Amino acid sequence: MAGAWQVIRRWRPAQRVALQGRVAYVADGASGLTVVDLNSPRQPVTLGSYPTASAARDVAVADSLVLIAVANADAILLRESRK
């Protein structure tokens, strides 16, 4: 990857990220799931979050479904509802 890169924002401890369009779903460790709007990459906006009992380790997105794998070996299936 040639060129210079500028760090705009960091999520720690991000375990995995799934993208759907310009929305990022971040498996955010002990913070659970964080959903971020990347329409304006220089000013990402947190759209929401979902706390998990154990650390969120992985995430997958398909249409309005979000699957989160957590550290206690559970999987959580969410259906996203838009207002």
C-alpha cells in the first residue's frame, strides 16, 4: 500500500470488523458490539452499540441480521431495526 495514511480514529480492543456498505460493525471486546457510520470517513459517527456478557470476538452481517461470537462460546443473533 503506497502513500501516506492518517489515523482518523481507533477502536480498542477491536477483535473483528464487518462492513455493510458504509456501516462498520465492530466486535469491540469487552464493550460488545459497536456500530459505526463511515459516510464521512474523517468524522465517523457511532450509531449504537450492544453490550455482551462476555467479550465480543467476531461479527458477521447479512442484510438486517448481525451474528456476534462471544468469548464464553455463545453466539448472539440480532435483527437490526431501523427507526
